[in-house]
Amino acid sequence: MPSKLSFDVLSVVSILQEVFSIMKRFSRIFSVVVVLSFLAMSSPAWADAPGELRIASFRCDITPPVGHPLCPRDVLRRVEWPLLAKGIVLQSGDGRYVICAMDICKISNASHLSLRRKLAVAAGTNVSRVAVQSVHQHSASRIDVGARNMLAELDEEVAKKIHLDPKVIDEIEQRIVEAVVQSIRRLKSFDRVGTGQAKVDRVASSRRPVDETGKVLVRYSTCRHPGIRALPEGLIDPYLKTITFAHGGKPLVRLHYYATHPQTRYGISVASSDVVGQAREALEQKEKVPQIYFTGCAGDIAMGKYNDGSDAARAGLAERLTAGMNASIAATEYVAAGPVRWRTCELRMSPRTDSGFGLEDCIACWQNPNLDPLTRLLRGAERLIFHARSKLPIELSSLEIGNVHILHLPGEPMICFQLYAQGLKPDSFVAVAGYGDGGPGYLCPQKAFFDNGGYEQTVSNVISESEITLKKAIATLLGVEKAF
């Protein structure tokens, strides 16, 4: 391919052909996505599963070896708390479903679909019945093998510095596969589902606080500016939600859902599940019951108001998050486990083509050896991958058990989508997990693209009209006929 493309000559169609050619040559993972997407779309949009209810949890260590890259420009030198993949296999009659939460920053595009496919095979089910969500710690790695291979084709050494080696990823995925296989042998009957929720004190805060002039600022996970920390907490979902599967009076596994960026510090060469992993594992040790944590719609939510980067602030956040989880468990009320329904829907989102996001810009960024390697990966190769795969739908799913609904959403959705989902079913218990397929990046309301300031919309990979597309998908997953 020529080092520079003449966009005065090439039409949009020929540019797309060039990108698809890149994918075919540089990423065998990308070539698999078409086949896997077909397999995903071949299943029904919803499935009722009557029969005996059984469940098993699984877990495994997915920490990369020392010396391998973490997010964003970091190299692993020490492990504070191991990175884990934790999840459940749920069986109802002949139907089997897998829900997995991974302590990674993000898994995107064909890599996400490929892992779902492997877990489906391990569980003896269909890929449409597998949900994989990132917890989204930044003291962990990110995975997009197609984008990594594109960068490696130009400079293998740069790719090694910024992204996990595909062999390491294969090893990590095999550990998860083996954990799922082992869990099938431990399936136990459950007959009750418990739901509880509790407010979490002084952990989450809006990452988009507004100053006295009306300007939207940015309050990151660590904020050392006292004036910005002093601004109001902003719009959040203050509740941590817990779903418990139990047999009689014995809890078998608990799922926790809370919306905030799950990190207090990163970029210091330390792999860590951070305070969310610390709280999760402390509870598991205390209760001797598996605890699985999912990050909700936290695209614009972080701990910055309450985190100045100090050890004392970090300890306080862990203590208060653990207290919220304990309170949610204490508030749990049980009902007989109702019938299981698993819904799926296809989500098609158009990639942005404005300045910095169009194919010409992405190709130039990917090819430019003078740019920072992370910029070349994120704003070059990953965006090119998303341009190509955007013609294929992202498959979303939800699990419904009686009055309980669990939604699995992609990207980094902002908190408004979680509140919207809950508002569609005000009399139900609605828990939302974000950070599925990371390809779309930030999912923002259209209003955010016209705000005076802020960060998330400046790096979203999808057009502003995607708000309506995502809301329609949420309504479908909840079984709500919503007029737009």
C-alpha cells in the first residue's frame, strides 16, 4: 500500500475497500468476525427457558506476565491485586447462559466476539447466550488484536510496547475457557432470587461537573484540584444493586452492579483490580460466597470528587464501597425464581467521519511513525477497525428472571442510559452492566456533543444520533414497546 493515499482521487468506496484489504492482510482475527457474527445472528431474538434452574460460578487469574503492557502507557512491574475473570453459567432446562466480568480495561471488536464464541463452545451453548463485560480498571490491559496486528505490520516493536502479545491473550482466554468447563461440573439447583440495593456514600461523582460560568469541566478518577473537587457531586446513580441466586436459605453467588470508573490510581507499573476488586474479594472471603462485580454506565462517572490520589483517600473509597456492598446484601429480599428469558438484539452504530475520525485521518494517524504509539493504536488502528466492522451489528443481550432484568451494554455508556433503562421498568429491578464490546468507545447523549466543554464526546467513535439507536435497543432488551 502506498505510504500516502490521494484522497482527491480515491472515492469513499475505494477507501473502504482499502481498509477492508488492510483487515484481511493484517488481522486474521478480523476475518473471523464475519463468520462469528453470522453465528451470533442465527439465534432467536429471545428465548424462554423453562425447566430446572441451575447455576455455577467460575473464576480464574488473568493477570499478564511481568513486563507486558498495561493501559494506557504502562508496563507491568508489580501485582497489587490479581486481575480476575469471574462469572456464572446459568442453566434453565436445556438453555445455558454465560455472563463474565473481566478485570481488564477494554476488549473490543473481533476480540470481544471471538472470546464470546470460545466461551459458548466451552459451555455448550450458542454465542448469542454469552455476555462478556469489562470491569474497566485502567491498571489492567486492553485487548483489540485486530488493531494490534495492524500496528505490528508497520512496527512490531511499537506494537509490543503498547498491546499484549496475541500469545498471552490466547493463554488468558484458555484459562477462562477451562474455568467455564470446570464450572459445568459444579452446577447446583437454585430456587430463589434475591435483590437488594443501597446507597454508596462518597464514591461516585460526575466526571462532568459544571462551574459557575456554565462550562462543563473534567473531573478525572484522581483530582488534585481542590476547587474542582469542591463542585457538586452531579448526576449519578447512587445505588449499588445486588442480585443473589440461592437455594433455600443458602446464597450460591452474588452479582453486584455499580456505576463509576473503577480506578483510584494507574500508570505506576502496577496491575490491580483496584478498590472494586479489593471490596469484592474481601466480601468473598467474609461470606465464602462468590462475589462478581460489574461496572454500570460509568462513561461520565468517576471517583475524582473524593480521590486526591492519597493513600488515605483510596482507603476511604474502598471502605465506603465495601460498606455499600454489605448494606445492599443486608437489604436483600428473596422471591421464588421465576422463568428465565434471554433477549438479544442487534445494534448498528455509524462511525464518525468528522475531523480526526474520518478514514483519511485514521489511516494517516495509524501510519505516522512520529506519533505516540498509543495515539496510533487508539486513534488510528482501532478507529479503522471500527469503521470496517461497523457494517456488522454488535449483539446485545439481557437476562430476565421474574421481575429481575440484567442488561449487557457495549462501549462506555454515560449514566443517562442506565437511568433511562431503570425508568422504562420502574416497578422492576433493573441492573445494568456496561463495557461489553469496546469498539464504539464512549456512548453519549446527543446533548453532550453540543455542551460547552467536557471530554467524553471528543473521543466517542460514533455519531451523536447514536443516542436514539441505543435507547431503542435498551427498550427491546427490556421487552418494552417504546415509541420514538
